[in-house]
Amino acid sequence: MHWGEKLKSIREHFGLTQQQLADRLPGVSQRNISFWENSEYPPLDEIVKILRELNYTLNDFFGKPELKDEELMILEYYNRLNAKTRKAVMDFLRKLGE
């Protein structure tokens, strides 16, 4: 199951429509939710926002066996960053991936 399918499954588990979830997330539209659910790998920063809003852990989402310790550590460090720094990190990573 790819990340977008997992997002959809979690949203449905909480009994939310795409619009209801979007309404709980500042700056996010129903179209954003739909796009991410149909993407193989939606942006990690958006996944984190959704998981936080739903009180869902990264370990529950990714499953510990699927991630290496180093990858979990990176996610842990990322979660400690403030919003401005997270944006800078994500911008940097996107440029690296180009």
C-alpha cells in the first residue's frame, strides 16, 4: 500500500470525508486531500500535518519494520523543528531531488 492509500485509509478510519479533514487543516483544500490520497508519495510535511491533526503516530503510519533506524531518527529530528525550519528543510530536500 502506498502512502496516499494509507492516508485515505486513516481518514476513513476516523470517519472523515476529504472536506472534513481539509477543514481541520489550515491552508488545505479538499482538492489537496484528494490529490495526496491518489499520489504514491505525497509530501512528507503534509503527511505529518495530517497525522498530527488525527493524533496518529509516524510509527503507526510507516510501520517500524519498514523504516531503518536512521530513517526513524531523521523523522524524529524533523518533528522537533519549528514550522519555518521544516519548510527550509523540505525546500532543500526537494532541490536535492531535482
